[in-house]
Amino acid sequence: MKKILEQIDAKNEMEKRVIAKAVFAAGNLEVAKYMHVSEDAIDSGIEALSSGVPILTDVKMVSAGIRWKDVRCFIDHPEVVELAKKKGKTRASEAMRFGFRETSVVVVGNAPTALAEVLQMAREGFDIPLVVATPPGFTNAVEVKEKLVRSGIPSIVLRGTMGGSGIAASIINEVVRLTRNGQ
């Protein structure tokens, strides 16, 4: 990790560590060039997690990698499966709306449709203190991540086509570590 940290330029040490975790998870130093950390993202995430809010994820692969006491994923919930079929939407997008019953930190590591739903929910007034977004791909992933960057929502985003569940989990786990260390 030390070699990675030495090569990252960031606004402060907390941001540097968050970016380094993404680089380490991807195994690619180029990832650092594509990281967007909004001004208030890390502090907002720490404040939210310190107050006990849950983490809501798009897919089980993301939730499986997060080291936090309250991580929720509803992609396989029977009501979500039924709602997705009925509405003709993805389970990932329906899972975000279904699971957001209270203020939550949101981590999207796989499904651009889940991130699009989170952005819609923010426009509707849902309280979202932090979004970590790393969905990979060539179909809508780039566009929806850029919408998040422009939205003003506190966010940590891997821009471009790169991404994935492991990177998302690594990023939020660093925010969790900072929370536990009282940063």
C-alpha cells in the first residue's frame, strides 16, 4: 500500500487512502486518474456511519465484501423480484427503492440502473449522505456516473467504464475504517 500511496495526488490524506484502496482493489494505478471524490463525500460518509445509518448495496457481491454492522441488499427479496417483473424494470433498481426505508449510505458496484434509481430518489428528496459508485460497463455506466458527479450528492465515483463490486467494497471499507478510527 505504501508504494501506491506515494504515487497518488489527492486533496488530503483521507482522500489519498480512499483512492489507494480503489487502486489496490483494481490492481491498476491508472484507476487513480479516474477517481472523483466530492469535497464533502468522506466527511459526510463518516458522519452518517457514526450516527448508525445502514449501508444499502445494489448487489450481494458488494454487500458480501463490506465490513459494517448493518449492510442491506434486497436484490433477491421476493417483493423486489415481483415489482421488477410487474414494472418491467431491473431488480437492482427496484431493490434500491424498496430498501431505502431510512437515510442510508448507498454503494453501487455493479448495476448502473441501481445508480440511476438512486439519482431519481435524490431528486424526489430522499436523504442520501454518500454514494459510492463503481458500476463497470459500456451500457449507461459512464453516463449515469457522470450524472452523479454533477448532481451535488456527496459521492466517491470511479469514472469511465472501469469499476466493479470489489472496488466499491474497498472504497466503503476505507470510509468504515476512518469512521471507526474517529477521523
